[in-house]
Amino acid sequence: DTAVSQTPKYLVTQMGNDKSIKCEQNLGHDTMYWYKQDSKKFLKIMFSYNNKELIINETVPNRFSPKSPDKAHLNLHINSLELGDSAVYFCASSPEGLAGLYNEQFFGPGTRLTVL
Amino acid sequence: GQQLNQSPQSMFIQEGEDVSMNCTSSSIFNTWLWYKQDPGEGPVLLIALYKAGELTSNGRLTAQFGITRKDSFLNISASIPSDVGIYFCAGQRGNTGKLIFGQGTTLQVKP
């Protein structure tokens, strides 16, 4: 069983388009995250949601909008795509409550977004 | 902003050799994590450290949470070809779940 899954795996699109990436976790975790990994492999957090509530919102253009319909899903919608949005986007989830476990984040396989 | 300096940036070693990599920061962290990323995959958690001075092992991997809470190291003993990948350290302050990642150490192992 896949713990954290993302779709699609690859996404190629034109500048100016709007696209969405979906994420689902079956671990029963309360918190989910979106990370961006650039061409130099640097990982940076974008957003986190806890039980459908936005917790972390880093300095990300407002063209990026996360949506959490329930605690097992966190989708990322991107409007007016730009060349610089090309990257690998990772979804992650973590349990909450017990000290420390909040930080053990489990990552999905990633979505490679290419904007032409 | 918060930064983690991870070194070395890359390593090319012979199978069987031991490997050591570390992360340092100018800020104190409450938690240190070490992840491994294989090509085309997401990072996989290797070891989590929660207390200053803590030394934790996971098979051939050993990691330590520095006493100053500003650094951590990861050792891999008797490396094998499947150890190839990118290793990331990550630190966390407070309790928001926000992880700050190092730049990664790319490990290549020659059989």
C-alpha cells in the first residue's frame, strides 16, 4: 500500500496555464505539507495543513493555492504558471500530538512539473 | 533566514568504506532528521534525533545530535552500492512541523 501518493508523476504544460497536483495519504496523519525541490535539489517548505487548517504559509506567490478537502488530502493548485515554477513538488505528511513525532515527515514520490 | 550548511557536497567512495557527513547551523534546533533520496523518489526518513547529545543507530547508520544543538552528523559504516543517493539533514525549531533542509550530500559508491 502506498503511504503518501501524488498525481500526476510528471506534468508538462505551457506558461500561463493553470494546473493542479493531488496528494493523498493513508497513514491517518493529521498534518500534510507541500515542498518544492529546485534543480539544485534544494528542498523548501511551501505550506502545511493540520486537519484542513492552514498552519504554515511560506513566502510563496499567491498563484499557489493549497486546498485540503479532508485531512487525508492536500491538493496544490497553481495559476498562471511561469517558467520558474518548474521543479519537483513533494507532498508529505506527519502524525501529530506526541512530542517529536510531529516532525517525522513521510514524503510522496514527487511530481515533476515542467513549464515550457 | 534559517540555513543549514551540509558538507561535503558530494562524495565518491569505494564499497566497504565508512562515510561521514555533517550539518551545522547558526541557530539552535530542537530536532534533527536525516533523510535519503533516491533518483526519482521522495526523501525517506533514516534517523530522527530529539535530544542534545543523543546518538542513534539504524543498522549501519549512526547519527548524533550535537551538544550545542547547532549541528548533527551522520555516519555510514561499510558502505554498499545501494547506499548511493542524496542524503539530507533537516532541522526543526518550535513545534510547527516546519523543517529546514540542508543542501544535500550526494554519495556515490564504487563497487
